[in-house]
Amino acid sequence: MIRLARPEDAQAMLDIYAPVVRETFISFELEPPTEKEMRERVTSTLATHPWLVYEHGGRLAGYAYASRHRDRLAYQWSVDVSCYMHPQFRGQGIGGQLYRALLKILKAQGFQNAYAGIALPNEASVRLHESVGFERIATYHEVGYKNGAWRDTGWWECRLGDAQPDPRPPVPLPGLGPGILDEL
């Protein structure tokens, strides 16, 4: 079941994310956030952007969310996206389901582009993103240093709609109403 994240999901999401931060270079964070910080991230994100979780048998299998791409107002139609899966649920298509639902909501909100940064190499993440319509557009070489080595980040783009002249600002997530989630 895909649903909007809730602040009380923070610990379950942290159980997925913390090992990624501590044991891999996939996230460029050097220390995992606390449960309180994760809860605050969820709350602040949901004020404007979707944060979805996939619940399976009462357990959180994974999550995906969107955030501002850049702070300057002219970027307001673009978002950055991320998806993290519990190791037991990887390779089952759940990440693709989360991303398709996330992209559908972002399109309904009026966003134009979604961007994903992938620390390289990470073939599983590349396959996931490309399977839902992302295309590689750039590589930042040796942009981050983690786990004793310089890391490249590849950037993927997913076009959500056709560019419109004089577009309206995107609708904040609460402005969509509950109906959009019923359609997922």
C-alpha cells in the first residue's frame, strides 16, 4: 500500500536510511539524522511536496519524496527526488511503484521537471530511475568525498509536462486534496 508519510513513520524510515548513510556512499550525508530530525524533514516536506511510503504487511518497505530543486524562484517548477528501500524489499518493483505514484502527484501539482542525483557507481539506482522515465543528463566528477574516496554523481531528469507559456506556480501538496492519493 502506498500512502503519504506521517511524522510517526520517522523511525521506520530511519531504520532504512541510517545504514545507507553509515555503510555506503549512496547518500552524501556523513551522519544519519536523528529520529527528531527525520520527523521534522517529513513534516516540512509535506507542507509543499509529496513524501510517500510503501507499507507491506504492517512494515515500511520503502519511501520516496520530492524537495525543492533550488531556492531561486525561477526554479519553482523543478524538484529533486529520492527513493530508499529496505534491503528485504529491493528488486521487487516497489521502488518503481513509489516513483510512478510520486511523479503522478508532482505532475498534478504542476511541476515541470524532476531531477535525481545518483552517487556512482550504482547500477540498481540507475535501472530504477530509467525504468520510470528518467534520462541521464550530466555527471559531476569527484563532487563528494566519502568512505575514503572521491565520488562522482550522475544526474537524471524526468520531464513531467510540456513547458507552458506563463505557467501558474505549482500547487502545494495540501492544495490537491485527498483525491489524488485515492487514484494511486
